[in-house]
Amino acid sequence: MDSSSTPNRVSFDNNKDVEDEEEQELATPDSRGKRKESPTANGANKAPRILPPRSKIWNHYTRTKENRDKCICHYCKKKFCCKTKSGTSNLLKHISICKQFYSYSDGQSSTQQVIDEEGNVMSAKVSEETFKEATNEMMVIGELPLCWVESVAWKHFCNKMKLDKPVSRRTSTREIVKMYLQRKAAMKKWFEANKQRVSLTTDIWEAKITRASYMVVTAHYIDECWRLKKLIIGFKHVSDHKGQTISRVLLDVLADWGIEKIFCVTVDNATANSSALRRFHGQFSLVSDDAL
């Protein structure tokens, strides 16, 4: 058994020596310490690298998801070939003759002018100040709550129509008060300059929940273009419905607006209104000889 086991041990050692010699031959100084390259190192299975476009023409086109060699025009929705090796000459040629693109460019231009309802020439592009003013007027005319400008519906509408970003309710509150004061000052100046004779309608309204009483005074007049206009010049809180209170509020409102000429005053058939108009007639006639 010893004689048989010895040759086997020798042959194993010899094989080991052969393997060590092969490894030493393969382990050259240039290959030592380097990581073995994988079959995919040459990029056979590697995804192609997508570089961002550098040409400004891609502001008007978008590559399709199905095929990157095809793109779509943002304006006329036509498809074009856009292989990387072919260049963008065909895209430049199309954008130079695309009618929808020229229509879009004219709409974005701030120099284009249109005629408004008043017959005045104005810019077709809506400015940020005009957008804010129209939003505030919408809330006032529609009696919308101030939180409407922060609602999801209004933000979605502005985003869909490519309008400016809506402001907060606090900003809208300040701008509405500022707009009221500016327009009131302009109207007061106009009344004082033209000595306009106006007609008044007034009534007292009572809130159902708080039971508080408010007196509303509306002025009706003809402007310089011979159009009938009406304007709420007073919304006052009153403590009672007496004739003396009604007459005092009318006189205070007219003095605040600088109105010195009255054509007529229309009220309902309440008894307090008859007493109020007698007092008003006697005191307002002292303003001038042409007051009534």
C-alpha cells in the first residue's frame, strides 16, 4: 500500500507544480492587480447614451416615445424625420413656413394691438397687472370669497390657459382696497370737474343673521359718451330707520363724493322716507342755488 500511494502523491505534486508554473506565466507584470474584463465590457449589451439636444430648434419639436428618429411639431402636430446623422435642416425649413407657428408668434408679441370695447387701441398681450386687476374685478362683481384665488379650480384654469400665477388672498385683499380707493379718487375728481347732476336711489337692507341694518346709496348719471351709468357711492351701517338718520347719511355721502347737483331721489313708500326727504330738501338746497 505504501508503494502504491507514493506514486499517486508524486503525480499530484507534479500536477500542482505545472499549474503553478502556468499561473506564473499568465501573471505578467502588466496584468497584475487588474480586474478581469467581463464579456459586456466592450459595450455589446450597454444602452446607448442619450445626449441632450443643443440646437434651439428643439424648442419647437418633441421626439416621439416610440421612435427617437421621429419628432412632432408643437404647432401643426406634423411628424418629421430627425435622425442624428441627418441634422435639423428639414426642421428649420418647416418652422420657417409653418402657419401655426407664425400665428403663435404673433399672439406672443407685445407689439400687436387690438381695439377694445371702448374703441381704444391697446396691446393684445395681457400683462400681469391686467390679469390681477381682472381677477379682482371678477371676485367683486361675482361676489366670490377671497379664498377663491387660492382654490384648485382657479389655479387649474390659469395653468390650462397659460396665464400668470394666481396671488394669495391677502394680496388680493390689499389690491381690491387699493383699486377701490384709486377709482373713488378718480370719480370724485370727475364729479368735481364736470359738476355732474346725478339722480339717487336709496334703500335700507337688513342682514338676516346679524339683524344689522345697512343703507345703500346708488348714483345714476350720464357720462361724456351719453351712456347711462350707475355707481354705488354709499354702503353705510345705520342704527335705525328714522328719517333723520336717512337724511344725515345722504348728506354725508354726497359731501364725501363732492356731488353738489341732484336731479331726483327715488325711495320706497315707507313713512320714514317722506320725513327724510323733507329734511334732505331743506338742508341740501343750502349748498347752492342750482343744487336741486
